[in-house]
Amino acid sequence: MVDFITENHWENFLPEQLQRDLLSVPKDKLHHIPNASLTFDSKDSTSRSSEWNLQTTDLNLFLSAVRCHSLPSLGVLTPVSEILEAYGAEDVATFPIKGIMSEKKSHEVEIFSRVISRLAKGCDVDWIIDLGSGKGYLSTSLALQHGLNVIGIDSCPTNTSSASLRKSKLQKRWKNTKKPEQDRQTESQVNKSEQTASFISSNSKQDIVGTYIAVTAFVSNESNLLQIVKDSIDKEEKSLDNHFLEAHKCNQYCKSHLTEAVATESKTPTDSSLSCISKALDIPTTVSLENNDSESLFSTLGGKHNVYKETDSIYTNSTTPLVNHHFALRTDDNASFKVFVNTGTSNRKQSSFPVDDSEIALVGLHTCGNLASNSLHLYLSHPKVTFLCNVGCCYHLVEEEFLNNPFSKEVVNKDTMSPGTSLSKYSTKERSIDTPMHPSHIPNPNAGFPLCKILIEEKFSLGRNCRMLSCQPAERFCQRNLNSTMALYWRSLLQILLLERIGSKSDIPIVGRIASKCHDFPSYARAAFKKMPVNIEISDGELKDYNKKYLNHIEKIERFFLLRASLAPVIEGLMLLDRLAFLSEQGLGSAYLVQLFDPVTSPRCHAVIAIRKKL
């Protein structure tokens, strides 16, 4: 759209009939164009064929072709309920984390984490690897709400450190959110004995808190996922050993006295033992276990030490500084209490399985660029990865196999390349990025498109403009969210000015999103000039003259942009189908394409799910 005026996109890219039809659409109907839901009567159309042809098409035929090539019309989407029914465990209600994430992020994390949780428990997965974990919202949700062990990997150290801090804040907030609801559920019971039993039964599974480890690493096709899990756990344990050395000594002291106290015939702690324990845990000495009455212990420890239960176990976390007591009390067949104490972080679920025997799940919520395709390769190359669930985004950052990267320092001349040679063969150093855009500041020598055989045989390529277009939120535009028209017009107008003043298009830098802070073209141009490496002298009067001269292009820009946006789901669908076909070609299990999110709330709403066959 930057070159809409300079390269005359309206005349060069649209046939005359399509131009007339677009200008005839009433203003209040424009929002139906992006999702191809507009029905338009082209009375003066010269096309009488139902077969689509770019040179003779009218608006109706164009939008009809778009609808036919959408993912729902192609019949390639699988309802996620069918996948969960076949492979997932039963759904378990969880306490929501409210008021922390945006509406969009909350929508995504709630749905995605529930799908991952059910698949992980249904497939007996031990560790979840969250690629491109970012701020750690998904990883934290999987650990806190669903009790899963998660390793969140992100290439940005800032994201990793902030995710760790955010995890601690979320833990506190989550506990505070949970406790009133638990109290309300407990108080709603009538009978005391039923009260305790129901409390343990209804909350046991959802109260277990998994491990969340944040890791900074760049993941490529060659990464060893199992080694990442091992190294992450070892590093975490060493950190805990140093941090909780004093806590361990205190726990050992508590263990000996508490075990002695509750393992007696009378099941009642001695005054001296209980006094020592109470002093260490900072709880009153009035707790009685007589007659297997654990309610007083639940209520006392639950108030000060956040009691959590796993099946017939209760995990407590002392709030005393330095001393993080990890208790588990369980009732045996003889109704006597056994107690053991472990060191650990908070009320973290302990991993009791050898890492080499771990089953792993590979997930990613909006993995940028090539990270989505890398996830597919990692899933295929690691037999221990039981299932994959990936929602991709940032298609404009994907490296194409048969297309030059225009942001590379070294441009490869494809005419001199031998037949069949792909650009992914060139080294990282040769393709270092001159104008970095996150996350492509880390050059990736692996191609992310195409992946499937048929497109590779065709040496198929999309181009960056197509991939940029695929990121457009077509369904959002249908909600009358059309506030970008003036920004598009100002940027295309600025392009005219810059070409006249600077000359070469390659010398024009990226301006970025600055229109929201500007009220007219002169203010927009001034803001853009501040990002320029050269000084451009021009008066406000001259800028206003530019604006006046090209005002007749505004309506065309708006309608061209909306028609163009209708192709976004088609292009995105092509990239997703390429990934689905690639997984299906491998024959290692089942592969699915599903819609998880509401496309208005979360435009990148489709996930690729793959389940490995059990040997």
C-alpha cells in the first residue's frame, strides 16, 4: 500500500469492471468486503461466465472465488472437540486468572491451556515445552491452573527474566483469587465430615501446582529438546539447592519431630514436639489430629500456609521467609497420618520420573515466523515428543525456500544458482540482517515455506507482500474497524514526497506506526522526518499542497485495501495447509488443522495439532 499512488495500483492491478464495482459499493456496506460476505449486483457487468478470470471478473465473482478458497469451504478443519474426545482426558474446571492479561490474551490462554492440559493428561505427558513463551502467560497458566510441568523457551533474555518475575506475581494473585472461592465451596457443605471429604475430592486435581522453568535459548531445527529439558531441570535444582540450604536444615528438623508426633498410637503429637513444629512453622499449638479429625489442621495450615491437595495428599507452603516447607500428609488404610517433608519452591509439583523416560509435548502460542515450522521439524525428529500443538503468526518473518530475503545484506543471484539449489543452504553469516525486525534479528538459515512436497516441486513462492497481507485481521475489519484509511493515505503520500526528495526507493527507511499520534499530513510528515537519516526541508504550506493534490485517492485507497484484505485468509490458509500436508506426508501419526479462537478477538486463530502414533 506504500506505493499505491506512485505505482498506480488502482489502474494496474484491478480490471475496469472491478474498479467500477468497488466505487459503486455503498459506504455502509464496505465492511462486508474483507470476509467476502458482501453480495453485490453488478448490473453493468460484461462477464457472463461463472468461471473466475482476473481480467474479466466483477466484484461478485471475485468474492465468490475468495469464499470457495477459505479454510471452512475447503472442508479441511477438524472440530477440536473430536480431537479431545479421541486423545484427551476429561475436562477439569479450573480457577480463572483474572485482571492480569488483556481480553485478547486471556481468551487465547484460557482456551489454549485447556486444550493442552487435556491432551497432556490424556497422552501421559511429563513435560510441556512452550516455544516462544514470551511473557510466560501460557506457561504460568499450564503450571498454576493445570498442574503441568512446563519449560518456557524464549530467545529474548528480557522476556525470560520478566516472565520469571511475572510468574511470582501471578502465583500470589492466583492464590488470592482461589482462596475465597475455596472458602465459599467449603462453607456451602452442611455436614462436617462431608465437608472435608468433598473439599479434598473437588479440589485435589486442580490444586496441584506444576513446575515452570523459564529458559533463554534460540531453538532451531537441530535443537535437542530432551537435552534442553535436562539442562533446565539441573540448573533449576542447583539454584534451589543454593537458595534453600538453610531451609533444608530446618525441614529436616521439622521432619523428625513431626513424624514422631503423628506416627504414635494415639495419633496425637506430644506437647514438646508440637511446640517445636509450631515455632518453626509459626502456627498455633492447638492443632489436634485426635480421632482422625483433620479439619482443624486443614483450616489452620490452609489459612497460613496455603494447603493444597493431590488425590489424598495435602501440600502446604510456609510463608515464613527462607523456609519453604513442602509437606505431604496422607491417610493410609488404618486412618493414621504419615508425614514427610521435602525442600522445594513454593508448592511446586515434584518430578519423580527419570528425564530420559519423559514424554514431552511441544506447544507454541503465536510462534513468530520460522519458529512455527521449526516446531514441526522438532516434533518429527524427537520420538519423545508425543504431540504438537502450534498456533503460528508473523508470516511476514518466514524465510522462503525459493525467494531472496530482501532484508539480507548479501543478495544471492538466483540466475547463477544451480538447478534445485535453495536459499536455505547459505550460512547464517552470509544472510545477516541489515534491518532487523523482531524476531528476525537472529538470522535463521532454515526455510519455513514451503514444506510439503508438491509446493517444493513447483518451487512455489509467495513473496513478502503476500506474507504481510496474510497477517491482516479480515474479520476485525468486518466489525467496522476501518480506522486505518488516513494512515494508508498519508504513508502513500509521503512516499511520493520521499521519492522526489531522496530519489532511490531503497534509501527510504521504514517509518513505522506513527499515524495515531498525528492529526493531519503535515504532522505525520514531520514525525516521519525525525526517523530519516537525511534532513528534508519543506514548509507546512508545501505539505498541505501535497495533501490537496492527491485527495481524490482516499476513496480508492480505502476500497482497494478492503478488497486486498479479503485475500488474507486465503494466503494464511495456504501456509497452514502447507504445514498440515507436510506433517501428513511423514506418516508418524495424525495431523489436524483446527480453529481454536474467535477470529475477531484473535485473528491468528488456527492451530496445527499432531499426535504421534503409539508403538
